[in-house]
Amino acid sequence: MHPRRRAQSNTRWIITAAVAAVVVVGAVLAFLRFSSPLVVVSEAVEGPVVQAFYSTGTVQPDREFPIKANMAGTIAEVRVDKGDAVTRGQPLAIMAEPGLVFAQRQAQAELEEKQKRADPTNSPVLQEFDARISAGQAQLEIAQRELTRIKALIEKNAASQTDLDVASDRIKTVWILVESAKAQRATRQLELERELQVAKSAVDTANWNLQQQTLKSPIEGVVLNRPLSVGTRVAINDVVMTIADVRPEKLVMRAAVDEEDVTKVRVGQVVRMTLYSYESRTFEGKVARIYPQADPERRTFEVDVQIVDPDARLSPGMTGELAFVMDAKERAVVVPSQAVQKGAVYTVENGRLKKVGAEIGLRGIERSEVRSGAKPGDRVVISTIGEMEDGQRVRMSYTDPVTAAGLNKPKQVNDNFKGFNN
């Protein structure tokens, strides 16, 4: 073979071998790269951290006033409707019960009778006693004149001592009868006065019962529900409608706290709230009351949160989310809470997994405080480590810290508390 052709052949062989080597090395590098596990990483940042637990709640009046029927009867008139504003003492509805009218008239008639019987001047009962007393006094005067006459006859020896004794006994007998009649009259007068007072009380009670047919508002507020219709037959204590003071400062956020969290609640505790009606506003409140009995079905406890600086458009029935703050720091090194795995934090350095012996401080649903072992800017693993080992080569997929922190919450809480503890 010609030398020149031989040199060209050798050159082509060298080039081919070099290309093949590059391809092999590239394939090996690609294999190593894409065979490494993929981990999702985020970033340690400096910012506030809040340790809190969450619950749902509904805006409600601090207290509702059910307007109940005071007796059994039929609703004859309804003067308000749902949503109407009412004042204290305003008539809301009127009930009808014919038996009460009859009882009142009967009590009134008995009162008039008792008044006549107890009248000290014209009472027929007392007049009978007065007649007996008057007759007795007349007999007593006759007996006294008889005694005087007998005494005069004795001085003339025209009457005996026996006649004198008989006349004296007659005076005593008549006097006793008169005094007895007076005592009986006084006793009977006391009885008539007592009967009169009882009759007056009966009339007062009957009038009160009639007044109870008119249902009045105990407060200044608003009718919360649709009242029962005219003609409805109700029993005693049946609720006809409900009234409440719905001014914003009188409203509370009534939360349903899970039983495993209720021991973390204390009166005066700071609570941050978002309402679905307010897209971009976070409200602050304080725990005002913790109800001691759980809902037997949901196993939740009611907690009233007093809203600080409530909005004028706040209305009963609005719902939202509450974050009960247990502890908070304004500045700290924080990582997404899912970065804390197996009691440690894992970072990625130079393409390899590294276990960091971090000291964890406050822990929230979104973020956790790292007191030592990590610094702002570190890439921390937020995906599950599983069986991966310290020092293992890994591939990374980056998620920004805000998005990563929000992945731990339920969707509604995540949407409403966006930026809650950035």
C-alpha cells in the first residue's frame, strides 16, 4: 500500500477511536447522572416563624336569644320578619289563647265581689255582724236599766238579792255576746281582706298571662330566622324566632377545635384568622371562652375568639380558618417543615446528599426553625429521603421556599394563609 494512503487510514482510525471514546464517556456520564435519585430541594431562609395549630370557624353573635312561647296557644299576629332590626321591648308576635281571656274575666269578677264583701261600710257580711252587735248593745242597755231599777227597789225593800243577781248575770251574758260578735266581726273582716288580696293577685296573674301573649324583644338586635307563621299552634317553650345583637363588636369567631388540640388553647391566646369573604385580609383575635363539652359526633370543642378591630361589613355566618398561635419569633433561620426528616435536615452539596445534625426549634405546619446546622441559602431536601444514604449522589429539582412551605397545609388553609408566616 502506498505510504500516503496508509497514513490517511491510520488517521481515520484514530479519529474513529476518539469519537467512540467520547461517546462511551458521555454515555457513562449520562447513565451516572440520570440513574441518580431525584430529590426535591428548597432553600433555608431567614424570616419569622410561628408555631400554631389550625381549625375552622364561623362568625356568630356572642349570644343568641330564642323567643319562646310562654304558654300553649296559636300565633295570631307576627309583626317582624327575618332580617328586621328590633329594639328592646318591641312587640314581635302575638299569641291567642281563649282560656286566658276567660280566666282574666273570671278573676276580675271575683275581685269585684271580694271588694264589695270587704268594704267596711257596705259589706253585706259585715253588716250582719253590725246588726247583731247593735241588737246586743240594745239588750245591754235594757239589762243595765233593769239592774238600776232592781237596785232602787232593794233600797225600798221591794226586791230581793236574787232579783239583783239575776239582773247582774243578764248584763254579763249580753256583754259577752256583744264582745263575741265584735271579735267575730274583726276576724271575718281580716278574712275578707285576705280574700281580697288573693283576688287581686289572681287578677294580676291573669293580666300577666294575657301580657305574655305578646312576645317582646329582650334586646336591641336583628331577627336571625324566619318566624313561625300566623295560625301555627305552639306548645309552651316552643321557639317562635331568634334575636341577636349582630353589631360587629358583638360578634365572635366560633371555632371547632379538634380534641387533640383543645389542651393547647388558653384564654387570651392570640389567634390569626382569615375569612373566605375577605381574600387578602388577615384578622387578629384573642380567645375569649373555651366551652367544656365536646360535640359528640365531630369530637370538637367550641372556642369563642373575640375579633380585634372587626370590619364594619362583618356578618354572622361568614366562615374561615383560624391559626391558634402557641409561640412565634420575628427572625429565625427557617426551612419548610417537611425538610425535617428523621430528626435531621438533609442538604445537597456538590451533587451529593448530606445529613445535617440540625437543632430544631419552633415547629409549625409551614415552617420550622433551625437553631443550628443550617444557614440561609442552603439547599434542603423536602422530598422523602426514604432509604437514601448520607453522601449518595442525587439529582435536584428546585421549589421556592414559599411554595414549599405551603405544601403542608390543606388547600383552604393554604390559600387563605398565604404569606401568613413568610
